[in-house]
Amino acid sequence: MNKKVKVAIVGYGNIGKYTLEAIKQSEDFSLAGIVRRNPNEEQPQELAGIPVVGSLGALKDVDVALLCVPTRSVEKYAVDALSRGVATVDTFDIHGDILELRRTLNDVACKHKTTAVIAAGWDPGSDSVVRTMMEAIVPRGITYTNFGPGMSMGHTVAVKAIEGVEKALSMTIPVGTGIHRRMVYIELKEGYSAGEVIQRIKEDDYFKHDETHVLIVDDVEALIDMGHGVHMTRKGVSGATHNQLLSFDMKINNPALTAQVMICAARAAVRLSSGAYTLPEIAPIDLLPGDREQWIKKLC
């Protein structure tokens, strides 16, 4: 890839901010602009000199739209971008709905001869690639994915959208063997019943499958730490040999790593044929900048 990939950031919350930082550190990218809900308001200092617009259509010659928006808004923004012939990368994180989203966006992407890389965060995303390799080299066995302890961006955003919640933080606590406890801290909006709001949270799809505890606090900001992590293990059989044990660990800043995975996925997006893809479907070498042969020499 000789020319820079021209990208737009759609949404400017936590992930959008870290995506901007990642773009600045990536020599093979240039920023076309940022799409925000309120582009005419005073913008933060770091956006000085950067085009800030209200819709993707207001920007020219965008190769890839990086969708830094809540998961439940991804499909709407992706369809809009793909229909304009602009490739997309998103961090959709409702695991059970990924296949359906892939089918929907695949149809749109193929129709408009472009690409969508979906669920391209760290889980689902880069962790999905690790699980794929574990399954490949230990074909029979069990994999456990244990998240945290740490702040879940997707769950936090989901709580903030619930009626009656002023501010929120959702922490993921690993219990073990892939089971998790959700600790949710909220500031309650004036006039709302704590019991009713807590019930809405526990019935939300993000939380109803896990043990969830909701606590009312005075100041959510005082609790926030964007650190997170994962510990994955797989124990099983390679060929006829038992007791093969694989392990993968990382401790991370959640939005920073999510943003970096999106940048990697954007590189792949401009190299792929039309359609929708998850990260396990993409050759890892296409996530890296520059010439394939230099990476083959270094990595092999």
C-alpha cells in the first residue's frame, strides 16, 4: 500500500478519541474528518484544524469510516456508509448477533462494491483470532475466556442509555471458567425510582445472562479506571496427545486497544474483496502496514 488510507471517525466518545490518537501515530493513514452529532458546537482543542461535520456525506474521498458509535447504532451507520461506497470498521460487541449483522452488511457491501469489517475490537475481535488459533492447534478441548477485572465499554454505554440513568460505570469481574459478575455503578436521575431503574438494567440483553449487581453512587467519575484485561485458556487434545494447555493473557487500556484494532482492520478493509468480514476471516498479515514480504521475513 503506497497511498495513505483516508479515514473518517464517526462518533467521538472514548473510542473515537483514542482512534484519533492511533491515526496520528500511523504513517499509512490520513484523517478526512470527524462526524459528530453536534458539529456546530465548540469543539475540544485536539480537534482544532480537523473538519468536524454532521454526516459522512459532508466529507470527500473517504476510504474507510471508523464507526466509534454504540453497538446498537452500528448497523444504521454502517449501512449509510456502505451505501456511499465507503468501507466500514466497527466494534459491534453483542456476540450472539454478530452473524446476523455480518449477513446484513455483506449484502449491502457487495451491492456497493465495498467492504465491512465487523466486531473489530479486542473481544470480539483480536481475542477471536486467538481463540481461532487455539481451536486449530488443539482441536478437541474446552476454551475459557475470562474478562477483567475492568471497565466494559459496551456495557457502560448500554447502561447510560437506560431511562433514569444519569451516569454509569459497568465493571466486569471474572468468577472463573468463563463466568462473569457485572458490577454496575450509576448516578440516578432526579425523580426516578431506584428499584425500577435497577430492574431495567438487569433485564437488558447486556446483563440478563450474568450475575448483575447495581449500586447507586454519588460520583461515578471517581470510580472510573479504563483498565481491563483477559485471561484465556484452552486444555485439550492435539492429534491423539492429551493434556495440551494453552494460555493467553493481557492487561490493557480498553479504548486504546479497541482503537488500535480498528486501525489494523481498516488496513485490511482496503485490501479485501467486497463483502463483510470478521477478524478471524482476515489474514493477520493484512492487519499490518507495508509490504507483505518484509513481514514474512520478520515474522517467519
